[in-house]
Amino acid sequence: MLSHTGGGARPRRLSTTMANYLLQFMKTGDPNGQGLIPWPKYTSANGETMILDDVCEVKNDPDREARKALPTP
């Protein structure tokens, strides 16, 4: 959305990447394939999380400390 991204090539590239992951997942049940950066299955031990940005990367449990600070029900 132009009002959120400012428009241009950069947000369009990210949108295309996100759509490609989603389409691959919808087709096969697995987001990996078609030249995309490998997206490992999530495990509770490592908390693998795909960070979708200009350069996409997997980080292990990037918000661990913030989650630990939240009250538990």
C-alpha cells in the first residue's frame, strides 16, 4: 500500500518475495523452492524465524528476551 511503503521498487521486491513464499506454501505445503532462500521448519528448541526484508534471513528465536518479559497466563 503506497501510504504505508512510500511506493517504489524496494517494497515491490519484498512484496514479490513474500508472495512467492506464500504461493509455494499453498502449492506444496512447503515454502521452499523456486530460488527462494531456504526456510527451515520451526522447532521449539531453536525457534527458527524467517525475517523478510531487503535481505531475507533465518534467525533463531530473535524475540526470545521480549517473549520472556511478557506475563504468562
